[in-house]
Amino acid sequence: MRIGLFNKLQKMQIKYFDRHSDGDILSRFTSDLDNIYNAMNQVLSQLVSGTALLIGLLIMMFRKDTQLAWVTIASVPISFILAWIIINKAQKYVNVQQDEVGKLNGYINEKITGQKVIITNSLQAETIDGFVEHNESVRKATLKGQIYSGMIFPLMQGMSLVNTAIVIFFGSWLAVNGDIKKSVALGLVVTFVQYSQQFYNQIAQLSSSYSMIQLAITGARRVNEVFDEDDEIRPTNGQQFNGIERSVTMEHVDFSYLPGKQILHDVNIEVDKGQMIALVGPTGSGKTTVMNLMNRFYDVDQGAVKIDGVDIRDMDLDTLWSHVGIVLQEPVLFAGTIRDNIVFGKPDGTDDEVIAAAQQAHIHDFIMTLEDGYQTKVSEEDNIFSTGQKQLISIARTIITDPALLILDEATSNVDTVTESHIQKAMENVIQGRTSFVIAHRLKTVLNADRIIVLKDGRIIEEGNHQELLAQEGFYAELYNNQFVFE
């Protein structure tokens, strides 16, 4: 199940990861699957043996005496009705409990990831208060679920006593008023008292496992929520993408992440092969959304994104993504060696290709100063790289794949000016001769772009090269002057 769940995650749309916290996803791998495992490991055998014993007891009772057998099981429907009422109550709070556990795990993951920010802003007390609040929600839901689940066993025990009294009463009446001998009737009463106690004892034991079963059912529901999510929409006979021959275009594109909250409005962009296009504009203007649509991380609501006149929705996704290189604002390094990280997108990359990519990214010299060079281990616990050096390695990782379409999403936004110059040189190397989109807040990184597109509130308001836009004395000129007036 864990393998299947992980495989499913690799096929899912980006929007699922945008809308669910890492902690909530991880809790489905841990607590939810553990609850299913515990139920299967501990309860399944008990269910099988208990059910077999119940069937055996029923057969023995009806073979002994039909009347007393019906009397013995007469109260079972009432027991099931009472148990069903309690189970519905318990199920509600067990579901809430697991959902709250997911939120708690998400909170913990978020705070651990941002622990440096918490410490530097002296927010430890507020963070603890937030944790206590989430933990209290889990505690309350767990307590209510356990109270209701815990009521089932004593209820069954009580019904067992009631049922025993009914069997004794009816058996005694049969001994006094029945057609069979009193000694035989009394023997039957004693036998059926034993049957009654054993019968309800099995029901009580099975019901005592309910709490674990319900946790497993809730875990299965949460795991199935993932399996019920849509996979990436892949055309069955998608057109192979082998590179850009003419142009990349966005034609009358409208897009919204949530219904009723449109992000892009009738966006039209055309980029010829080999051109560098810069997207600039204030935060929230839709720059990153354009990149998401170019990658087909999301599909447009209206219009189309086309490469050489072919809608990317009709293309084979694997070949599309294999020819698209992305350098994100926040660089990501994976556990392994530096070499492993550079060849991540091209596992069969040779040492010469790795070195050439690192040299173009201006990170080779630093790597060679390390004792183990390209075999230096990288991990979250022992990270020797600055943010800028991580970015340079991620650029090298992109260079080695030799992408036809390159997307740089504010690659220099989190570094100092010296590192920025290194990244800028690396970007120039990787951009050269490739069709590229560059998102930038720092306009100095895109002054040489073939065309600059200015977005505001999801609309293109200006378009042209640097000099043309300055001459217009519009929004771009205002952005430029605000950034460079003090330099």
C-alpha cells in the first residue's frame, strides 16, 4: 500500500501539492498506513477466529434446542442497534481525529522548516501556543472518539448479563411448564447459559476491536482520498515533443486556480525560437502562473498554450517535460552527492558533462575546493552550501539536460550582489541559443532581454525591449526608476 501510494503521488497534478501541506501528505504515509497495518496485523485474525466461533456456537445451539437457541440470540438485534448508534458517534470523532493529526503534522513540518525564522524573530512562544492549539484539537477529538469506542465493550457485557437472565428465565419456565423432563430441561438451561455467555463474549471481544478497526477505516479513507485524485491528464497518443522549431505562444489565455478568482485575463504571448522573454510586474501579477501554464503544471481555462502550433495538451508529457528546464526561486538539493544532484535530470550524464555543466554554472571552482569534490555528500542535516551555491548547482543541473525551453523563476532573488553576478553569468550561459522565459523582480537581470512583458493584475499592460519601455514612460519605467534611482 505504501508503494502504491508513493507511485500515485508521482502521477498526480501539481495542484494537489499546492493545496496540501507536506505534513498532511506524510501523515498518510505514517499514521494512516500504520493504523491499517495494526488492524490487519492484530484484529484480522481475531475477526476470523471470533466469527468462526460465533458460527460454531449458533450451529451447536440450534442442534441442541431450537426454542432456546432463538431465545439466546433474540437480544442480538437490540445490541447491534445500540452498538450502531455508538459506532456512528465514534466514527465522527475518529475521522476528525485523523484529520486533525494531519493538520498537526503539517504545522510541525512547517515550523521545523522555518525554525531559523522563528528563532531570529523570537517567535518561540507564539509557535508553542500554535502547537498547543493544534495538539489540543487532536486531544479533544481523540478523547471523544475513545469514550464512544470504549462504551461498546461494557455495553456488550451488560447485554450479555441481560441475555443470560432471559435464557435462565425462559429455561426455568420451560422446565416447569414444558413437555420435557425437568432434569433434561435444567441441563439444557445450564448448557444454554454457557452458550449465551460464550456467544456474547465473542461479540464483546469483536466489538472491543472496533476502535482499532475504525482508525484503520479512517486511514483507508484518507489514503483513498489520494487515490481518488486525478492523475496528470496524459493524451493516449500524445505528440512527441523533440524541440522548438518556430515559436512558443499563449493565445487568449484565461486562468484561475479557484473558481471565481481569475488570475490571468486574455493573455497573448508569442516567443520565437531562441528569444529571451522577461516577465516583470508586481507580486501577484501572474508571472509565475504563466510559467505554470507553460510547463503544463496546470491547464488553461480558456485559450491555449502552443509550441510550433501544437497545443501542449495534445503532447506527450514525458517528452515535453524532458525538454523543459526550470530553475526555481528556492533551489532544491536532494540527499546524495554533488554529482548526483547535477545529473538528477540526466542520470546517464558523464563526468565530462558534469564538469562542463558546473563550469558553465560557475560552481566548478568551489566544488574542487572540497575534499571529496563532486563526491561530497549533500544532506539537509549537513549542508555546506549557501543559498547562492545551491542555486548555481541547480543551474548546472538544468544545463546538463540541454533543455529546448528554459524557465528561470526569480533565480537571483535570494542572494547577495556578488553571488547574483555569478548567477547572472551562469544564466547567460544557459540562456544562450535557447528559447527562454525569465521572471525577475530585479530588472538589472533582464535588461538585455529580447522582449520584456509587463504584467499587472493578470493582464499584459506593456511590451517591448528595455529602451522602448523606458521611452513609453509607463509602469515599467516607474519600476526601473524606483529600483535604480539610488544606485
